[in-house]
Amino acid sequence: AQKITQTQPGMFVQEKEAVTLDCTYDTSDPSYGLFWYKQPSSGEMIFLIYQGSYDQQNATEGRYSLNFQKARKSANLVISASQLGDSAMYFCAMRLEYGNKLVFGAGTILRVKS
Amino acid sequence: EPEVTQTPSHQVTQMGQEVILRCVPISNHLYFYWYRQILGQKVEFLVSFYNNEISEKSEIFDDQFSVERPDGSNFTLKIRSTKLEDSAMYFCASSEAGFRRTGELFFGEGSRLTVL
């Protein structure tokens, strides 16, 4: 079974500051992928970043980086230099190698203050 | 850039009516999915589809739901007799492969279903 936990219902960050959104996961499978998606108020789901369980290095995509701590089963998203347009809901998700579905966490609402 | 498109963007229906939500996945993708999101809640998996058959489905996906790929491009979700609790945003998604290093799902913009 897969489980994703996002313990922060909401976060505030000052514009231009960095922010970390927490995600922990639970699976007994050794091979899996971890994803972060952004959902702005318009509702669409935007893929941000991916981390494979066997990847040696933390994933980075522009201002997004994933702090992957495999032993702790955590996959926190770090957004550097926050912008007002980063205000959105952020979902952490997991996919097992021998399955197709993504399982999502409950999400974290991020508000960037000017 | 290729994208997943969904129609309608919003549908209002009476309880008990049949609804069909349509999706055009990205053309070279092989795996197709439906997810739903009740307002303010998490995104929930409904069903995955590969090689013209359901590969996995959740407990939510009961006999009232069905999926079909009637031609080479469309992927539809049918709800036979809608209930109030079916009101949600329904997302279609597709992926190039079942699992790979960059096997992210690409989502459509969603179809909001309101059941009265």
C-alpha cells in the first residue's frame, strides 16, 4: 500500500524567501517515484519535479528542488526565491514501479506575501 | 507543447442523469487515467487504462462508472446515474509509460461536474 502525508495544511512565505513544503511517504516497495504538482486557483495540475527512489542525487528543476531523505521516507519540496505566482496548492504524490496510479497527499496551500 | 484536453469544462446535471466526460490524451501516450477532486479535498485515483482495458481501479470506481476509448484519440468517463456526491472536478491524465524515470502524468484542466 502507498501513503503520502503532508502535515502542513497552509504555509506563508515572504516574497523572495525560500520555503520548504513537507512530504512523508510510506511504502514497502523498493522502487517508486515521488512527484510534486502545483494546483493554482484555476484548478489545473502542473507537474513540478520528480525523484526516483534509486536516484543518487536530489532532483532540481529551476527554483524547485526536492530534499529526498530515503531513510526518513521524506521528499520535501524546496522553492527558492518565492514569487507571488507561487501561491497555490501543492501536492506530493507517489507512484510504485509495479503500479500505474499516483497516490496524492492532502496538499499544502502556499501563500506568498509581498 | 502537447497537452491533455478535456470537455466540457463545466457540466451541471440532475441527480440520476448520465454524464459523459471526454478527454483527448497526448497522442503518443499509452496510459490513461481519471482522477477526481471533491472541492477542497485531495486528488483521488479512479481508474487507469492501458491497451484498451482497465489496468487498475479504486473502490470509488463502482458499477456506476465506466471508461472507454471509442476511437484512437478520445478517452471517456461515463457516470451512469449521477449522485449528489459525484459533484467534483474530474481530471483526465496520460503518461508515456507505466513507470520510468520521468514517467510523470500530464493532467488536463479538469471537468467540473455539479449534480443537483
